[in-house]
Amino acid sequence: MMVGLTGTPGTGKSSVAAELERRGHRVVHLVDTVQPYILEEDRARQTMVVDTDRWVAGFEPVDGIIEGHLAHLIPCDLVVVLRCRPDVLRRRLEVRGYPGAKIAENVEAEALDLILIETLDEHPAEHVLEVDTTDLSIEDCAGLVERFISGELPPSCGSIDWTDYLETGL
């Protein structure tokens, strides 16, 4: 079974993936797979531009967890979308030293449900779990992912609403 673990930068993907790996799950980090598909570096946004169509077409399926903010583009059996309240996400990205424009772009993407919308464009809702990581420990988040994979936790998405943060200026 291939499970995507996705979300806006700063929502906890890498930390949850590390915990799942520690618990014995196979984890593939997408950052390790995109190098051949990088078209250019967008210096202004401090990111790489990836040919996602070629990358998805060339991705070799694995039995395990695929971690990365593009994981929802891969044809996974299940997808977990990690979310974080925009004000908390902003603080997390500031701690990482992201420039202001990149922080604003990611906080706005989170407030607008961008990753969830993209996920639901690629996967049926009954294969998606949305997790609010704002106040959960990494261990608790990993436990929810495990329960979803095992079928103990039903799919659930669309209940997190950050639109109030758009009105307050993020």
C-alpha cells in the first residue's frame, strides 16, 4: 500500500515521517526523488521548479509512506494531509528563517486549503485523512496516520477551516 503524507511546508511532514520511520514504516522522501525533474531554481521564491507531470509519470510505486508537499500528486492508495493553523504555521516558518514573502505565500496557501484542494483533485475523499497538527504531538500525529492506514480511523477531510485568518490579514 502506498500512502502519501503531504501538506504545506511547516505542517509537520518531515517530523511525522521520521516518527513513522522510527516505528518501522518504510518512508520515501520526495526531496530524494525529484532531482532529475528539476527545471530551474526560482531564486525569488527560494524553491526548485519541478516538472511534476514527468516526475509523477516516472515515479516507481513503493509499499510505504511517500512524504513531501507534492506527495498528493502521486497515485497513492491513501493520502494524509497535514494542516496547521496559519498563525502557528507562520511562527514555525519564521523559526526556519524563511523570508517574509515565502512565509506569506505558504501561510496563504494553508489558509486557502491549497494542498487539500489539490489532493481532492487527484484522490477520492474516501481515501483522504486531514489532520490538524497545530496542537498535536508528533507521536500523536504519527499514531493517527497509523490508525488511518490500518483502517481503524475513517477518512475525513474538509472540516478544517482557516478562512478567518484570511480576513485578519494572516
